[in-house]
Amino acid sequence: MTYLVVGLDRQTLAPWHENIRADDAEAAARVAVGRAEGRGIDLVVAAVIGPGANVVSVPVDEHTTPARAA
């Protein structure tokens, strides 16, 4: 399924959006954070929009902070 993930960069407050193909909204948010991080963007996900323009709820704590190696 394709989701539209929208958010902004914590550092610059610049808007960010990208279409993400994933099995569910939570996975789409995680992929978006990872892709943004790879481009030097500290992404805050504002919404994950699914098919039919449905805004899907994704818990903030689970996707805004990517896992980091200790």
C-alpha cells in the first residue's frame, strides 16, 4: 500500500513529504524517518495519509526517534 507521509524538519522547520510504500502506516512512518535521516533531515512526522485520503494514526514515540546503536 502507498502512504503519503508529511512532516517537517526539526532543525529548519521546512516542510517535508514523500510517498512511501509499506504494509501499514507505522511501517511507512519508520521508513520515512529513515529516508529523511539519510538526507540529513531530523523528521517529525505530522501525518500518514492512506488510501482514500484517510489520515492514519501512528503513535509519535514509535516513529519519530529512530533506533540508534549504543
